[in-house]
Amino acid sequence: MRFAAFVGVLLVAVPFDANAQTSPRDRALATELFQRGRDLLAQGRHAEACEALEASQELDPSGGTVLNLALCHELIGRTATAWSEFRAAVSFAKRDQRPDRLSFAEQHLAALEPRLVRLLVRVDAADKDLAVVRNGSPWPRAAWGAPVPIDPGHQVIEARGSAAAPFRTELDLVNEGEMREVRVPALVTPTASAPARGSVAVAAPAKTSPLVYGLGIGAVGATLVGAVAGIRAIQKRQDSDEIGCTAFECSRQAVRVNDDAKTAADVATVAFAVAIAAAGTAIVLAVIAPRSSHAAARGFEAHF
């Protein structure tokens, strides 16, 4: 109750500080925004009040406005922002010799200190081009290795270096007084087995297996053997007929020549069968090999 009453006095009584660098038009708009922020804050519409007060402070910075803005941000849970603004309010209060504002700001700073959540970012072996980003905003090198107060919520930490694969991690900082550490490892240059995001890796052309060549040569050789044996079978059959075979009987020599013809025909048949099998196997292997290489290359697809 005492706190609420003091806030009410603060909201009504805080005047603007004269700022010679602010134009009369900006000062008038800042005053209007301050009044709107004060009314919204009194109505409990804290988020809207913070927007109005922030706009007023940007137009015409003053100790009174920043004190109200700090209180507003504290009420919506932006503890680190409020803590920073209360520290600014302390400086304004000392400059303007306002002990009431000074006391109010220092009390809130003392209450906020143990509630702050902090983030510590450590960077291993950073190159000179490395940049660290938190929630889309740069995280300065001066803050590396130091626990920095931040507003609670979801955090996205990213690191990017020249010619190196990027780093990204996400975490939630929501508990009062919590401190979390994020370690950014030394970023490495992408290799063929691990391309960087956004790069395009092209698979090398598939090489023909020596087995395919061997089967092809075997198929050609078997075809030649079959062709020679076939020709020999035809010649032997013709010789058998010329020696003395009739429709009813053949001489003993003719029978022997005829048997040679049959043997040659069998050899031709086997040779052609082997040639067909070897050729078919070679074709199948030649067709499958590129597909296998392509399937392996799919692991290198680029992601943008």
C-alpha cells in the first residue's frame, strides 16, 4: 500500500527537466506522451505505458521520465532494462539535486539486484572476424567472459566467423537470480564431409567398377568363342553330309564328323549363354553404380 501511494505521488508530481537541445515541438510531444504513459500506468496497462514513456524519453530525456520508465519496465518483468534505467535515474537525480527521486531509484536498485538473470558468453579461440549475436543484436567483445544482466526470456545465441561453420544455441532464462553460461567453441572451416550452411556441394562423378569392365570383356570373348564354335558346327555338319550321310544312314566317318559338329554346336550354345549372362550382369552393375553414388551424395545437399 505504501509503495502504491508513493508511485501515485511520483506519477503526478514528476515534472520535466529543461533540455536546451530539445526543440519546443519535440518537448510538447514528449510531454503529451509522458501524460499518456502516466495515465496508462495508473490504469494497469503497463506494456502500453512503457511504449509511451519510452517514446517520450527518446524525444526529451529527463530524470522524471526515465524514473517512470524504469518502474514500468520493472512491472512487466524486464528486470535488466529496469535496473539500467534506475541507474540512469540515480545520475539524473544527483545532477538535478532531487533526493526524493534518488531515494526511490536506489531502493529499487537494491531490490532488483538479487533478482537479475545473467548471461555469461565464453568464446574459445576466436578469430578477429568472429561476431556473436544475442536475439538478433550484437553481443560486444567487451562482454565476452563477463556475466551480463539481461531481461528474462528465450535467448538465441549465434556466432559467425569468416569461412567457418556458424554456431547457434537456444536457452531459456526465466528464474530470478539465475546465471547461465554459453561456451562458443572454436569455429572450424567446413570440409567436404561437412559443408557450411548455404554452400552447395557437388558429388563427384561415379567411377565405373573394374568388375563391370571385366564382365564386358568376358561377354565379348564368350561371344567370339560362340561364333567360332557355331561356324565350326555348321562346317562339320556340311562335311558330314558330303562324306556319306543319306536320309537312312551315315558312314562311320560321317558319324564321327557329325558328332564333332554337335560338340561344336554345344560349345557355341554355352558360349553364347555365358556372353549373355556376363553382358546382362555388366549392364545391371553399370546402371546401379551411378544411383548408389547419387544416393551417397545426397548427404551433401545444401541447406539455405
